[in-house]
Amino acid sequence: MVGGLAGCATNKPIVLRYETGMVAQFYADSPDDAEKATIKAAEAHCAKLSKEVVVVKMDTGYRGKTDETVNKALNAASSNPFTPPVIKPFINAFSEKNPYSTTLTFRCE
């Protein structure tokens, strides 16, 4: 096993080795950021072996517990300078950070 799998979202890409290939996963605030970080982790892993990444499958999606539209609205309200400071802790309690995940199955060849 190349990395460890935690029970919650992490800000560090995870790379796991299986019999059929390797899997990298990353959680981020946007689908693009999740994909970029996951691909970068796979490339770094294969580079250590002096090989290149061959993508088998990539799945990116919203994995948050709160509805995606509601979460976007809460995050927008949290960063809005006109939102009263006394309300922000309640907004932050319900908004989710890093709700997007990319899982990349790959091989190094």
C-alpha cells in the first residue's frame, strides 16, 4: 500500500495500490481542483518509478452531505462582506469544505 485511507476527507491526495492497478483520490472545493490534484498525485507516483500514468477510469463528483446548491449558497454567504459577523459561525457550521472528490484508477507504464 502506497498511502493510507482515512475515514474522512483529506487535503492530501491518497494513492493506494491494488492488484489490478492504483487508485488516487483527492477532495477539494471545486471539481477542477480535485481532478488536478488527483492527476498530479498519480503523476508523482509514476515518476518515482520512472514511468508514465495510464488512466483507466476517472470519476469526479459532489460528495457533500448538504445539497450542492445549498452548500454553494452557504459558502457564498460566508464569504460575503455584508453578512453580519454574528451569523457567520452558524453558516460555517452548516457549509462544507472540500465537497468534491475525484477518484482516479490508473497504471504506471
